[in-house]
Amino acid sequence: MATAHKPNPIPNILTGIRLAAGVVMFLLLAGATSGWPFISTMLSPDDQFAMYRIGFWIFVIAASTDWIDGYLARKWHAETRWGAILDPIADKILVTGAILGVLTSGSVQQIIIPCGLILFREFAVSALRETMAGRITLPVTLAAKWKTTLQMVALGCQLFARNWDGFGLPFDYLPHFQLFSDVLIWLAAIATIWTGYQYFAAAKKQMQDL
């Protein structure tokens, strides 16, 4: 009797690690910006800089697995329904954790609006998928994948700029890099809103065809 082929679990494991990394990253960033009651008051500035750097590198490594796990799943024909569910959840947790980490660092008035727009869109699309589950299908589009990549690059730059002195870099270049990071986060917000509109338009069309 032929046995059923079990898909390679590594892509799903990487997705699960990315999901957990998003939570750990946020806790480190929150602790680095005095977000832990009682504990944060006992941390020295060096401790806080170190925690922020660790949070930044966790974000970078976790964000890179977003491409790796999808590539491996396709290469090994290991796509699973569970992986398809976990992947966007892990992305949203990572992006949301990074945004909250950036906002807790202070002095971010210029990016409050794009960060808020990104969060609103992500929650709205998640609610749309949950509400319409089983009635319509909303596959992830190529534009949405590029949107996620742009979000992560922009947020990585924002996190890097917030810990500029922690990396021992000269402050002469910080205003230029901060401007570059701010432009990226606005572009990410525009792409996020646009892809959100595409999802809602697709959902409306499918509902009309039912």
C-alpha cells in the first residue's frame, strides 16, 4: 500500500519562528524604550541600546525568512493550508511589532500617519478575509508581496535610524538617512493602502457575482 507523502515541515517551522520572533522583537524594543514596568528602570542606557540592537537584528533575520520559507515551500512542493494561514499572520505580527517598537521610541511625529495607515489597512484586510472566509477567495497578489517587502525594508531603516548612536555611527549622516527612511515608510503606506483597495474591490466584485 502506498503511503501518503508528508510535506517537508521546514518552511512551516521557519514561518512559526518568524511569528515568535515578531513578539520577542517587540518585547525587546519596548524594554529598550522603558516599556517594561519596574524592570526598565533598572536598565542602564547601554543595556537599552543593546536590547534595541538585538531587536533590530531579530527583525532583519525574521524578515528575511519571509522570502526563504515561501521559496522552500515551492521548491520542495511543501505548500500546506496551515502554512498559507500562518504566513500572513507572521508577516502582520512582525510588521505590527516593528511599528509599535518604532512609535515607542519617541520623536516620530513625521511618520505617525503612515504607520497608522499601515496598521489600519492590515487589520481591515484581515477582518475582510475572516468575514468572507468560505464565501470568496482572496489570494495574495504579487503587489501585496512587494508591499510587504517595502514595509519591512522601510521599518528596518526606521529601527536602524532610532539606534544610530548605538551602532557608533557619526551623527552627520543621520538626518539624510532619517529622511530616506521617512520617504520609504510613506511609500510603504501608499502601497499598503493601494493593495488594500485592490482586495476590497476584488471582494466586492466576487460578492456581486454570487
